[in-house]
Amino acid sequence: MTTGANCIASFTTSFPVLINPSHVVTATATDGAVGTSELSPARGLTPTRCAPRPPVQVTTARDGPGRLRARVAAVESPVTPGNRLRELQVSATTNARLDVVGRPGDLTGGAIVPLPGRPGAIELVVRRLTPGQPATAQLVAVDDCGPWRTLVGGGPNAF
């Protein structure tokens, strides 16, 4: 960075790792030869939304023969008030089809379900295709904090 004639410059940075918001950051500038400025005043950190990232909550329960009902919910935290779901992606299914309650169903791998209105939670039904076999669906729930990979389904006796 180059300063102006008054030797003042402003900058913004982000860190690729989580940093405790109670810590402070200082900066030092050098002129490339021998000169070094005194340290800047310590600055508090502004917490980044979604740091730490809250989980997406997934709960399941039997829903009749060969069916599981799943609830996928965005979780709010002190740094993510109002966190909501934006989209559900079905990455892959094994011996299963999915129905999102209130929407067109029979979803398999590759399906993308936009969630207009950004609900806090959605419910879906996992339907096992072959009785007595495990059935799973790999999902990506996208909330305001980004993608969260998860899995719903179960072994032969879960249904």
C-alpha cells in the first residue's frame, strides 16, 4: 500500500481463520529502506456474520411404513439473528425419493429447491424405494450463512 503525502493510509482486511472478537489488531508500516512507523492504535475486531457458523438443525422421525419425516431448520445465534433457509439441494439419493412438504416431490440427486420467502425451516419426507434396505439422501441446506452439507435417511430398520 502506498500512503499519500501526509503519510496516512486506510485499509480493510479480513482473516481466513476465526479470530476472537475480544482480541485487537495493530499495524506497522515500513518505507522499504530503514524507516518504520510506530504501531497504529489497537483496533477492536468487528465480528463477522456467521462466525462461528451456526449449524443447520436436522431432525427425523418415522412417518409410516417406508417413510421418514425430516425437518431442516436454519439456526439463529447472537451473530446470526434472522438466519433463514434460501435453498435445498439434493446431492444424491440411495434407495430414496424426497418430497418437500407443500412443493412438487419425487426428488432425486441433482434436484435444487429454491425457497422463496426464506423460511426458517422446511419439512420433507424421505420415501424408501426397496423395503428392508437402507435409504439415504445427501443434502445441502443453504441458509444466510451459506451451504451446510447433511444427510437424512437410515438403515433397514429406521423406516
